[in-house]
Amino acid sequence: MSTTIRMCIFIIISVTFFSCSTTKFTSNYIKTELYFGLLKKDGVVTEEEWKGFKADIISKKFSGYTEINSKGFWTNPKGETVSENSKLIIYLNKGTKQDSIAIAFVIGNYKKKFDQESVLKIDTPVNASF
């Protein structure tokens, strides 16, 4: 086998090996998902109320976020399936103490303002780039 062919095979194997090597990604962000139910004891959170809450609370605490209209389902104590419209806020953050305080502030204010029992919060480590 000629030297040129051996060199080509070596290069191909090297490139394949190094490009397929396992790269361990470390999470550089936390993806926080907040699910805000829109039912309240005296009706529903209106679009105007939601917009006001976003302007007064969410936008002042989060530097950027994504809002998705959603619908939640659960089984009540009677075994009945219940559903309600909801808003999903996705907030990428660094997971700092300051981030945690801001998230807790948003959740607490929503629960108090709209007499909610809970706001579902899910944190997932992610590797994100912009």
C-alpha cells in the first residue's frame, strides 16, 4: 500500500475518531418552566389581567422569556378530569440565588393576586447558545 493511501486512511480514521468522541456538555443555563392556571374562584384571569401581570411583574423580573398559551388537565378528588387554560412561561436563567428569588417573587405574586393554590415550576439544566 502506498504512503499516500496510508496517509489518507490515517486522516479519515483520525477525523472520524475525534469527531465521534464523547463530548461532555455542562449545563450553562437552567430552563425554568412556569405553568400559570387561568381559573380563579370568581371566574378566569382575563387577557387584560394577564397582560397587566406580565407588565407589572414578569417583565420587571425576567430579562427575557417565552410565553405559550396552553391547556392543563388533571384529575380532581372526585376522579373527574378537569381542564383549564393556562400560560406557560419559559425563562432561561443561570440558576443564581438572584434568579431563584425573582422566580419565587413571580410565583408568589401570581398566587396572591389571583388566589391560586399553586404555580407548577419545572427546572431543567440545558446547554443553550444564542
